[in-house]
Amino acid sequence: MRVDYSFTPDAPWQFLMALNASYMFIPQLTELERIPAPPPLNYSWRPKDNALDQEVREACVSHLRRLADEWINSGRWGDVDSPLERELNSELRWILNVWAGANKPDITFDKSGNTVLQMPPIEIDYKSPVAAAKNAAVLLFGVFLDTPFRSRLFKCQQCKIYYYTERKPRGPIKYGTYCSLHRHAASARRSNEQRRGPEHERKLDLAAQCWKRWPKRMTDKGQQAEWVAAEVNRRLDRVYSEIKRNWVTRNRAAIASRTPQGLFIRPVPADARCRPATGEI
């Protein structure tokens, strides 16, 4: 059987639907059998082995997603996605070059002088359907790379669905990538970070001031962290949320970096209270 996957305007959408496991966009890679059907058709087709057909389709989707994920991750650093900086890593180049050497796609020119990639018909060996599925996945991926959608493909970090943006991104995308249903998550993260940045710095400054005024001579990490949290909450602006002992413990290194002697304990009178850095005890 020969499957022709030359580029069409629908090719990017066929690729996207296949990525999202819409099986009607995945080529038929197993043998079919003819069965009776009501008039006027009188017959229809179905896979001879439904279990094998399902396995082959899942293999095609799995391999296609692996290729797409490698492509997307090539421009991602943490929560920052830079689609304009994506590039083929050595593994993707090897996979595509091996496929191109075996299938020999052609390049032609349209009337405007632009080059057009012509994918060859693929010979499907029904005796090795899983290998044919991976071969079809590479073909779909190769066609996708020859489209403007290569920098518009993203994967939602919430529901893991693949989607295209409406337009080509102009630069890096911060706070993660989300589909239209979960885009509010990125907005929430952005607003929380903008709000918590100054708040977190304020809490660290107060904790550093209070830490060195721990009234006991001996260090007791549990009680000391609880005392520091109480002192910080006493002086904290009302618009900020209160902290607990585990916050002090979790940010111990950052607090230490803001005190001249690290977390050296200077004994002070037992009734001392945390005061501004410019004050005296």
C-alpha cells in the first residue's frame, strides 16, 4: 500500500490532530477486511486485527509526540519557552536524515520561485506495522517542519494537549505555556510572582533583623524559628500574609545571607523585641 503525504494546506492541522491522538488523521497501517453493510454501500472495511490496529496507532502517536517534545524542549529553559530559538538536536537530525536517505523526498519550485518539499509515497509493509507506524510519524513530523507552524506549536503544561498559537511569537514566553482553557494559570502565576517578589524580600529582611535578636544564649532551631516567625508577623504590613515556623526553616540560607555573621546568635535580654535595624536594644 502507498500513502502519499505531499504537503497540503491542511498538513499542519493533520499533524496537530495526530499529536492529540485523533486516530482518523493517522494513516491506516494494518490490513483491512471487507464486511457486509446496509444499502446503498452494501459493504464497509474494518481492521482484520483490532488489537494490532490499536497498538500500531498508539505507537505512531507515541513516536510522533516524542519527536514533537524534543523539538519544543530545544527552545525551553525552565518555565521560559523561546520558540524562535528551537533547533534540531543531534538525535532528531539523525532520525530525519536516516528517513530522508531511505525515502528520498524531492524538492520542486512553485511559480513564485519558492522551494516546495515533496514527500514521496510511503510503501507500507503489513508484516512490520509498528515499524511502519514510526516511519509514518517521522514523515508527519518532516512535513510539519516545512511549515510556518514550526514556531507556533506548544504543549499545555496543565492538560498536556498540543496546540498552535494564533500568530508567530515575537520572543520568549515566560511563566509556562498553556492552552486557551488553562491560560488563566499563567496569568495567576505572573500576578502572584509580581506580588510576592517585594513581599518575600520584606519578610527576609525582617527575619534577618529578628534572628540575631533571639533572646536565648543556646540555639534551639525549632523554638528560634517559631519566635522569629512571631516577631516578623508582629511587624509585617497588614497587606502581606503571615509566616510560620516552616517558612523560616525553609528560607534559612537566604536569612543567613542577610546577616553580617550568618546565623550567629547574639544573646540579648529576654524581654527584647525585634526593632528596626537602625534602632538599639
